[in-house]
Amino acid sequence: MGQSTNTRTMKTILVTGSRGQIGSDLVVALRKRYGATQVIASDRQAMPYTGAKLFAYEILDVRDSQGLQDLIERYDIGTIYHLAGILSAKGEGNPQLCWDVNVNGLFNVLEAAKFYQLQVFWPSSIAVFGSDTPKFNTPQTTIKDPSTMYGITKLTGELFCNYYAHRFGVDVRSLRLPGIISYSTPPGGGTTDFAVEIFYQAIKDGSYTCFVRPETRLPMMYMSDAIKAILELMQAEPAAITVRSSYNIAAVSFSAAELVAEIQKHLPEFTCRYQPDFRQAIADSWPSVIDDSQARADWGWRHSYDLPAIVADMLEHLSPQVGRDTEVLAKK
Ligand code: SER
């Protein structure tokens, strides 16, 4: 399947959707690993001017295939981490746009990967599963009947990836990511966002109104585990990758009530009330616990953060940050 991973990493890396929840952390990790000038960050909007000297940043709408090709040629790109996409809850607000960005964006990236012989990472999601999928220990290969446009675009994308890998030899690799918990950037319109929002509200207000019921149990992962998984998957020998659609990947599964209880160990005064909205039905259609034994066997996946470690680390990093933001607001 084309060049080896080592040869590719000599070339430049392009990250689409670099200002999103995963992109913000992945760009930092890639620059640390491969060198700051080797990683070109891109997103739809201009970067706000911070006064600091910025590393390469380009405006790119992934639906613009010519714009994408221009960047690939200008920077001699060898690998694309294609993160640009619209998440599940936001996608229900504009399903047409969700299809356009998620499906046509990926199509443009895969076409370019075929032509320029690029390696590609693309995130799929637990949203490819649906109500008829087994909820516990969801197997790698099982029923996929997504109920959201987001899930439909991710399932379509998985079929694209598998097709481009087998039909054209494109080295595309993918993970079915669960809800990702992180502190650098707020999440942008997912059903699992409650598991991040709750930390901001716990620190700022001491209370949170959760949009899913307390017993709602979903697969989740801490950002540093997600970054580790992406980097390790991309570095694995091509022969080790037996799944070219997308790998099941898991770390922890917990209910909203268990998350609240863990936060209360640090902030005993914290209270949570529950007011489910349309996102409840989306959450109910997704699995609770994922079987990721294929990823563990093929390329050695192991997660590090369990629920207590995630909560402790989130509070440690967010408390000073949210405290500062609150002070700024109070002064206004
Ligand atoms: N975190 C995503 C979402 O909630 C799932 O892939 O949309």
C-alpha cells in the first residue's frame, strides 16, 4: 500500500478542522512529535489575531476540492488528519449541511489521497450504530442503523474509506470515536457534550442542568487517550491494519449520574438536575459499552484514563481557567 509510514512522516501534515475539539489538541501533539513547521493547521474561518507568531494556518472549507489540492501541492502534504465535520446534535439542526460537509468533505479528501498518494486519518463515531445494534459489548461487525444525519454521514464515510482502501490502495485509517472529554476547547454540538459542559458549570456555578437522564450510559474517552489512539493507529505498520472501514475503540463507559457522583467527590456542594431534550433520543440510540478487542489485537490499543482520573485531571486544568474567565466576566 504505497509508501511506508516513515517516509510519509517526512512530508508535511495537513489537519482540517484544526480549531475543533480534537483538532486543537491534535495539532499541538503532532507539532511536538514531528516539528512545528511540519504541521499545517486549517479550518473554515480565519484565526483570531493573538499577537503571537503563528505557525502555518490556512483557511480551508473542505467542500472546496480545488482549495484542498492547492494546499496539498503548496506544502507538499503527505498525510491528512481530516477532522472537519458537523457533530450529531448540530447536524440535526441542518441535516443538508451536515451531509454536504461530512460526506463531500471526506470524498474530496479521499480523491486527493488517491491522486497524491496520501495517508489519511478520519474519525468515525459510535453514531454509526442505532437502536437495533447490541447495546453492550457492541461488536466490531454488527447492525448499523444510525438515527441521525451525522450517523448516516459517518456510516457512508466508513464505506467510502473501505472502498478507497481496497479499490485504490489508499492508506486511510479510522476510529469510531466515543464522546471525547477535554479542557482545551469546548465541544461543538455533540450529544456527548454534557460530559464536558458539566465541568464548566460545576466550577463556575456549582450546579448543572443535564440534557440526558441520569441513567444514560455512553462510551467516553479522555482527550489524551484519543490523541494517543490516533497517533498509534497512524504509526502502525500497514499490514497490521485489518479494518479499513473504522475500528471500534473504547476507554470508559459511565452514566450521567456516575459522572455527577465522581465530581461530587471533589466538589461536594455540586448539584445536578436533569432536563432531557431531543438529545436524549440520540443518546438512547447509541451503544453503552463498545467491544474494541480488534483494535487491541491489531495495533495494541490500551487506554490510560478511567473515570476518577478523567474527573481529577479535568478539574485540575479547568479550575484556574474557568475561575479566570469568571473574574473577567465579573469585572465587565
Ligand atoms: N461526540 C459525538 C457526538 O456527540 C459522537 O461522535 O456527536
